[in-house]
Amino acid sequence: MFNSKFSGLLLLGFVQLLVPSLNAQESSAVQEQTNGGGEEKKNPVAENSASGIVNSDNASERVAYWITQLSHDHYLRRERASYQLKELGPVVIPSLISAMNDGDLEVTERSVAVISEFAISYAPSEDGNAWETLQNMAAKSVGRRALAAQAAMEEVSEARSERAEDLLLAAGVFIGDGEFSVAASQKLLKLVEVGDRWNGDVKVLEWLEWVDDVEHIRVTGKAIRGSVLRNVVRMPALKAIAIADSEVAIDDEVFASMSEMERIESLDIRYVKVTERQGDIISRLPLRASLTLMGTGIKSDTVDKIRGRLAGLEIQFRQGGFLGVSCYADEQVCTVNVVYPNTAAFEAGLLFRDVIVGAGDDKISSFSTLQKAINKHSAGDEVEIRFLRGGKLLKAKVRLKRLKEN
């Protein structure tokens, strides 16, 4: 009994002596790094690490101290160092880069992990260039440092892509399957739409850069402005853009922003007033496959200039009237194969397998001649459509509408 009590007292005394000793070592380490062993300073780690508050006077001291602990002999100390550096925020990134240049493998891997956490936890514009740092490391470093950066980039990319979709949907941006027009042909495609349901928060559109699996975007109504398009063009897989339905004049930056893209497969502009100056901007864009100008009010001589600069590009120049049918392209007659709902053709009673033979003053012999005839008219114009049904000639007055997509 006596021996047991005596041993316990000895152990308690040893622990009481050890704790001050550890604290003194930690304080001494900080003082040696920041003072060079001279005048005594208070330990900024001891004062502020518990509260997480960083004072400008001692922030650099805290960063320097915790970076030295990334290679400490004890695992728990290394873990605490990583945690404390994350708490300090992206301001520590330059110091971490310097530490990796001089440190061992443990310092490198922990530094990369801290930088990766900043890229995941912060918005892209507020991450202190964490993502760019990882990119540079992956591209310019070698060995374990490059491999660690590459692995971190994959993790960050996946996390940002998931977060991007959640934030954009919450802001009223549509992401999903919908009708999309390319050169006057509608297809059901996965697309992004920034339109009237969008809440107007431009900052959230920064996350479009992380929507990496969508090639088509439609921007409509109030969203057609330069600040929106500046973010749109950063979508990594983007190939086709549709700009539609603006009741007011739009700024030149809407089109100028697209010049940042390396390649645009198709651009559809519908029911948006386009000035001659904007036509000149469009003629200098990296367009590769098609350009559709529908109901833009642009002059034909401006379109001719665009054709001259973009030789070989398929250009659909239409006044804006939309009938709402599709015909078999490989037949020598215009046989209807689709009547789109809620269109002029639908309301006039045109049906599948009707053969259209006339539109206004024009004779129709194919789908392309029907398109040319309708393209002369604006939305709201009334046109007589002549067609055969069961061999009988019928006529219908239609009031052309705007092309609408869902």
C-alpha cells in the first residue's frame, strides 16, 4: 500500500514537471525563429491558437512556427500543424511553397494537402490562388511533388464540380435536358440555361467554370449582359451558345467576351437586336460550324461582311418568323414529319404526312425551299400555307410566331 501511494505521487510530480517543460520548448522554438534567440517575446501560438484569431502583428510568426512542425517527430504534432495552417487560411500558401522547396516528403505532402483544402473550401475567386498553385506544381514539378499535386487536382475538381451544380441550381440556373437549336434544327440535349429564373447573382456564375460536362448554354432575357457572358465562356466543354429573347439593347461585351474562346462550334442569336458594330465583333469570333441570326434586325449588307470574313461557315439569316414544322430532308417534296406543339403550324391544324406545296407567293418543293420562304417573314406576319392531305389541296392562314424552346 505504501509503495503504491508513493509511486503515484512520484508519477504525478513527474507529469507536473513535464507539462511546463513542453510549453517552454514550444515557446522557445517560436522565439528562436522570430527573435534569433535574442529578446524574449510572448508565444503567439500559446495566446491565439485556441481562439483561432490571427493578429496581423504575429500572423507571420504563427505561420513560420507551424510550418516547422510539419516535419516534427511526433505524428500528433504534425497533425496539429496541418490543422493550424488550414485555420490561418490561404495567406499561408506562399510560405508553404517555400517550405516545400527546402523540406522533406512529409512537408511536401502535408503542404499540398493544406493547399488542396483551401481550393475545396473556398470559392474559386477567394482561394488565394490555391487551384493555380496546384496546376503550376503539377506542370512544373517532378517526382512526388508533381504526383501529389495531380492527385490533389483530381480531388478538387470533383468537389468543385459537385458544389457548382448545387450552387447554380439554387440560384435558378437550369442544368439538364432541354430543346436546343443548332442551325435552325432542334435537338434534345443536356444544357445550361441562364434566364428569367436566375436570381441575378453574378458572383455565383463563377461556378460555371466547374460545370465540365455540358457543351451547350442558352442565355435569355435579363441575363444577356457582358458580366454574365464573361463567366459563360469559361465553361471548359462549351461548344454552342444561344442568345435569345431580349426586349432591350444589349452591350457589346456580350459578343466581345466570346473572343476569349478558342473555338465556338455554333452561335444562335434570336430576337436580340444586333447593331452593325456588334455584327463586326461577331465576324471576328472563332466560329467554326454555324451562325444563326433570327429576328435580330441586322442589315443584309452587315451579314454579307460576316460571310466574307467567315468563309465556309453555315449562316442562317432569318427575319424571325417560325412556322413550326420539320420535313423529311431526303425527299423531293416537303412532307411533314414533325409538327411542334404550340406553334403556328400546330394551331393551323397541319398534321404528320401533310405535303406542303406553297407558302405565300412561293412554291414549295422541299424543306429547304420552305425554310427560305418562311425566313422572309417576321414573327406576327400572316402567311397562307397550301398543302396536300390525302391528295386533296387545302389552305390555311397562319400567323407566324417566335421560335420558343423548352
